[in-house]
Amino acid sequence: MKRRRPDRRAAPHGEEGAALELALLFMIATALIVTVLLGFTSTSSRATVVTRTARGTDYDADAAMQAAIATVRVGSCASFTPSFTLNNPTALRVDCSTTGAVVGSQRHLVLSVCPTTVVTVPCPDASSLLRAEVVFFDDGGIVGRAVSVLSWSNQ
């Protein structure tokens, strides 16, 4: 009698192993999505830091200008270096110059905020962070009775 050999042909598997393929596909898709989201997060974080620094400089320049206006209002036109910088470590100074226009008891002044690293006095327009043209009214025997800001511009 002859023995029959078992058929060595592969039998169809059907859906055997499909779970492994689906799991691998899911892991690859998840990895791609996470990579893209991390890229967006990194870009957003860098943009936030840049914006925070720029806004901080603007706020410090604004505060320095307001302090200088209050100081010059009751005093003379001189450079002012505030002892504070709340948002940035860069020290600022405010330069005061006259426009030459004197009408009665009015002082027409130009105040410019710039970093203390700028050595030119008064601060050139190209280096100024903030510039204001201000009129101080000293009439009635009262120094700095009123203030009028004619222009306020930042770079």
C-alpha cells in the first residue's frame, strides 16, 4: 500500500494576521499625526516668545515715556533714565529736546525713548522705540499746569 503524502500547498489564511497589519498601520498614522502636531506646537511656542518680547519692549517704552512726561512736566528738559524695566532687561532712556517753538508760557518738547546702548544724544529717529511731541503749559504761575500730547508714535 502506498502512503499518501500530506499536501504541502499553503492553505488560504483568510483574515489571519490582519490585526497585526491594522495595528501597525494605526501606529504609523498616529506617529505621523503626533509629529505634525509637535511641529505646530514648537512654532507656536517660538512665536509666543517673540511676541512677548516685542510687547514687553513696547510696554517698557510706554512706561518710560509716561514717567518722563511726568518728570519734565514739573522740571526741566533733560534726559531721563527710569530705574525700572519690567518686561525686558534692556535699560531705556528718554531724551528731551526742544522744537524751538516757544509761545508765551508753553514749552514745546520732543521726547524720544531709546535703549541706553544708543550713544547718540538726542536719540536719532531711526533708533527710537517711541517718540512724542508734547506741549507743557506753564501759565498762571504754575509750572506744568497742563500737558498736551501732539503726537505719539512708535517704530
